[in-house]
Amino acid sequence: MNPILEAQLNHRSIRSYTDKPIDATLLHELIRHAQGAASSSFIQAYSIIRVNNKTSRQTIASVAGGQHWVKSAAEFLIICADLRRVEMACVNQELGALEGNTEHFISATVDAALMAQNLMLGAESEGLGAVFIGGIRNDPEKVSELLDLPDQVYPVFGLCLGWPDAIPELKPRLPVDVILHDESYDKDRTASDIAAYDEQIEHYYKERGSNQRSSNWSEQTAKAVQKKKREHMLEFLQKQGFVKC
Amino acid sequence: MNPILEAQLNHRSIRSYTDKPIDATLLHELIRHAQGAASSSFIQAYSIIRVNNKTSRQTIASVAGGQHWVKSAAEFLIICADLRRVEMACVNQELGALEGNTEHFISATVDAALMAQNLMLGAESEGLGAVFIGGIRNDPEKVSELLDLPDQVYPVFGLCLGWPDAIPELKPRLPVDVILHDESYDKDRTASDIAAYDEQIEHYYKERGSNQRSSNWSEQTAKAVQKKKREHMLEFLQKQGFVKC
């Protein structure tokens, strides 16, 4: 297995870090390399806000539901989808401003995620640990005010980076045969395959080193999506200039 | 530079391939490793449709605006955001169906993109060339019908994979200093930095080996977003069960 595939398989979310800082040059280089990711029509519709201020970190940790690793991580970044530069280019070219098309929202969100996945894997390749923080979307308005995000920019998720203090076990993913379909979507396949995966995950939750529980994938994820509806999201996005039409 | 960072920096979209097929085991392994990517609440909200049928490839190439590499690629995959499995888990757990919350749409779209970036980088690590095909969103309805995509599933983008026949030059990305902000979004920074980047890209377009032109980043991207509004997108997504509230 080559080192890139090995790194992909070995990813786990790291939430516990040593006190060692991350060299500013390393952080800069990781971002520069992450930007190598493909971008829809080369719009590169993302920005990163590096948050070091203790009060800001505290606020964001609270927004994210008390995720204290937001405070303890050596670096904390907010990954934003950012159409503002493109919007400015449109106006400067006298082509008219963006109108909040859902399509552009998708392009920008995907652009941000592609770059962020590179950033996470790149950080891991240098021995760092990382975890994405979707919890900032609990109160994206507050986060946007804190970071002074302008129109056409929204915070997609956070990213904690630090030198790992503890390495949790690997969590088994859905089998390839569940997610890969030939020629068209096979609707009949899912139910029985999920049952087998649920057994596997139940075993994982029971046997893992810490935070053991009696549950499975279906139960966990069904509860998670019920709790995380974030009903403010559409209105917030529209206020920031996205998903208007 | 470690091999992972090097691979990230060396990414270019490859649209020209040899006739050599991709071993089925390799494709399976690339997907399995790509699934190592983080997933919001571990929902793993994606599916991949592998399209080999010649007529389907032809249809999709046309939808994408005549991108003939969709036909000539050794493998062509459609990356879908897929909340159907989670929806089934909700119903089975008697927790009620999903309601089309925009938040879940974001989670699923990001999940799909994170996995897809791993898949692209992993493919490149084995010597393959790849390009994402956002053009399938020109007519997502037609693509969804062709692939028989059910409710709660939508095609985010396509992915061509093949052994490279030609390697284009690297396209310079936005400087890190343009996209990275300290503590809060620096609105004043953008205009002058973009002007410098425009000059760099103008030079790149003039000097590159093929398809030379006189243009710059601002002009290119402003035109691209005007052309790609895909005004059907919101209605299509709502029909598939997304972005309803």
C-alpha cells in the first residue's frame, strides 16, 4: 500500500493534543499544498480564518456544544465557503453581481470541502492530529459576527489541529459494496447490508478502549440527524447571500 | 516534502487517457481507502454510481456540455450525496423521516466531497489521472433518471479516472495570503492581491503549452459563474427531498 492510501485508511479524528505549538511555516505550507485540490471553474471559492484569540476560541467551543478541544488545539481554523472574490470579479468585469443561485452555493461548499480534506490529510502526513467541527453551524450567525464574515461568505466547519496526545481506534466504515452501485442505484441492496454493518459497529462500540456503549450505526446516526436539524440554516444562508434561488 | 504533500501540489485535472483499463480490485481499494475520510456524525452520506454503459456515458457527456473524456475515461463515477440510508435508519428507529433540512444537505454534500477528494488523490497516488465533472449539474434531473436515483439522493459531480496520456502544466493557485485571514475576515485585503494574482494567471495562460489565451483569473471566473447559474438547481434539489427548509 502506498503512503497516501495508508494515510487515508489510518485517519481518525484526534481531539486530544500536547501543548506543542505548530510552526507557522508548517501551517502555511500545509494550506499552500491543500490548495492544490481541484476547484469548480477554478473559482477557488474558500477562505480560512485562523482563530487564536482565547475569547474567540471559548465562544466557538461553546457554540459547538462545549467541544473543549476547540480551546486546546494548537491551531483552530474556520473553513469558509467564499464567493466574495468572485462576486467582486463579476462587478469589476461589469457582468453583474451574483444572485444567490443554489448552484454557486454548491460549488463553493464543495470547493471548501475538497481543500479541507487535503489540509486534513496533509496535516496528518506531518504527524498532526485533526478533527472537523461541524458544531459551529449550531450558531453560524454568532460565528460569522465574531469573524466579521461579509456577504457571500459562510463558515462551513472548523478544523482543530494539534500534535496528538492519544490515538483512538479506527472506526470501521460502511463496506464498499453498500456505497458502490453498478450503472444505476440499487434500492434493494441497502437494508440487509446495513444490518450486517450494524453488527460490526455494535461490536466496535462494545470493545473499543474508551467511551464504550451498546449501540450500532443505525441507532447512532438516526439520533444524530434528529438532534442536528439546525433549523436556522436556510435563513442564515440566505442572509449571507446564498441559496436565494 | 513528504509524498502526500507532493501529490497535493502536483494535482492537475487530466482529461486525456490511454486505452488501458483500471483493474477492478484497484478501483475497489481506492474507494475503500477514500472512505477513511471524516464524516459528519459518522453518517457517511454518499454513494458512488459506476457508469460503464456506453449509451449512459454518451448521455452524460452530452449533459456535461460535450465533455468527451466522460466517454473515453477508463472509469466514470458519479459521486452522490445520499441521505437515504440515514432516512431508513430514522424510520426503522421510529424517529420520524428527514424533513429536507438545509443542514443535512450541507452535511451530505460535504461528506461526499471529502470522500471524493481522497478518491482523487488516492487514484493519483497510483499513477491515475482524474477530473471532476460538475457539468452533470447542467441537467441533474436527466442524470438522476438515468441512474434511477431515489429520494434523498442527488448527483453532486462526476469523476473520470484513467491512465494519463498527457500531463498539462500546473495552474498557479491563489496565494495563501489571499485566502488566509487572522482572527477575522480582512475585507480590505482582497482587491490589490487579486490584481497581482491576475497578472500571474495572465502570464500562465499566455505561456502554457496548449490552449493559450489572453485572459486572467478575474475575467475567467466572472464569466464562468455567469454562464453556470444552473437556475433549475434549487427546484431539482427540493424534488429530490433536499433544501426544503
